[in-house]
Amino acid sequence: MSAAIHRIKVVNDVSDLVPILRAVDSPLKLRLVHRLGEAWLTLEDVEAEFGKEGVKTLAFFEKLRLIDTRWVARENRKQPDKSYHFYYSTININTTSPLNEISEVLAIATMPLKDYTKIESKIHDAVGNEGRFFSDVAEELGMSPTRLKGLVKRSERLEYRGHRIERFQAETVE
């Protein structure tokens, strides 16, 4: 019998609220979060239960670093399968923010997809194939650091790597 690991996601930066809110912004995402909190699921399990949208959501959770992975051996398989589980059992939100920043973050998290996609495309184009430093992109697009962080953290196509913004490349699962 193994004890469950209790991991806490601590949110100290107001922009970190965006991925947390986006992780449960649809009934499918919410159900997938609950299932991943209960059990380890393989990609095959997710696709069978949640369809192609579930697989896409799983990649988004992986980008947000909200899920843990491990390899599991299954009967009649030559190679193990990668399985997924929600990484955190608790989320601790401990942040103080000026009203304009928290308003900006909540507006980004709840922005209609059509409006968000236009802005995301501008950032995606500005970043290019090689990626760029965060401050250079913010300056070029005339955005506050909080706004740009929130927009990138909401994105399924962009990610932070150190002080850079890069185009997100999901791991290919075979």
C-alpha cells in the first residue's frame, strides 16, 4: 500500500491564475481534471472517454505543467504506455495585486475565444520560429508584462522558457 503524495500548487503571481481558470473552463476540461485526480490514465484511455478534444486538452494540461506522467506496462503490449495524473491535490492562491492587474488577468481568462485568438496570433507571429525575449515582445506589442504573461499562459500555442516566449511543441505520443 502506497501513500498518496500531497502536492500543493502555490499561486504567487497573479498571472498564474489564468491557466488555473482555463484548466476548468469547460465541462470536458472539468471532467478530465476530476478523472486525472482520481486515477492514472493513458492517452488511449483519455481518447476513449473524452475523444480527440480530451487528447488536445491533455496536451494543454501538460504545457501548463498541471499533470504528472509515468510509464505503465499493460498486458499484451511490448512497450509501456505513458500515463497521466493531475499533479496537484491542492491549490493555494496567495497573491496581492493592484486592481488593474487582477482585472486584466480575469479579463484575459474570460475573454471570448474569437477575441483571444486575434491577440494570440499577433504574439505567435511576433515570437517567430526561434522565440524571443519576453521584454522585447511586450515592448513591440505595447503590452504590460502582466497582460503578456496572462495571454501566453492561456495559450495552447505559446509557452515560457526561461525569459523567452516560444511556440509550444507538444510531445508526440506514439
